Amino acid sequence: MNHTSNVLVVEDDPAIGELIERRLSAKGYSVSIHTRMWSVVDSLAQYDIMILDLGLPNGDGRRLLQLWTERGIEWPILVISGSMDPAAMETLISDGAWNAFPKPFDMATVERVIDRYDSFRRLVDVSTEVAKLKRRVLYLAMTVVALGGTQILRPLLNLLLGG
């Protein structure tokens, strides 16, 4: 399956960043790696999924998580960190992360989680497009009725809706 999500990876360890990029790119994801937290703040909205390390050299990743949620970005955040206990994981999830993994983590598990995120995002995209199409068809039907063309409304709707 070719994935369409743009994945932002904020990770200061080059080996981990390269592993994530290589594995997700091979699956068709567009992956952007950043090693410093503040280098991505202005472009957060262009990403669909974020993989976030908490321990970054120029700030706490929790602040980036906060910015992501403050800006109303509802797409998934997966947190990875070398210092995370179960209580910290709970706090991160209540703060807006969709999932959290302590380092070292199993890359196959991370891939499965990202695949699920991508499927969810695509489902939301399709649902949004269906809602837009329904509004357009309703508007067209109202326009036809307003113009007095009720006798052509049924064949037109059948044509548009494939019935």
C-alpha cells in the first residue's frame, strides 16, 4: 500500500531518525527529519503525523506537543523518549499524544501504529469529501427546483449519484 501522509520526525539522534525515515519512506510515506525543536514550529500544519522525541537539545518536546494541540492540529502524535515511565506516558496522552513508546522501541510496532494513523487520516479525508459532495448535490437539487425544473431533477440526481 502506498501511503500519502506527510510524517514529521523530530529526533536528535541521527541513527534513530535515519531508521525511521528509511523504514517509513520504503512504505511510501513522505518523511521529514528535524533534529531541533524550533526548526519546525512555523511548518507544523503541513504534516499529518508527528513522531516526537521529548529530549531535544534546544528544548523539551512537550512544548512542541503543546503547540501542535494549541494550533488545533488534530492529527496523530507518537511520542518516543528515553526517559518515560507509565505515569509520564499517561500524562503525554492526556496532553494530546495519541501514543507513547519508551526507547528503545520496536520499529515494527511503530510502523504498525503509523499505518493505523495513516488509515484513519485517509478515512477522515474521504468522509470530508463525501460530505462536500452531498452538500453540492443538495445545492444543485435546490437550484433545479428553484428554477422550476422538477421534472428533470430525478434523472439528473440518478445520473449524478450513479443510480
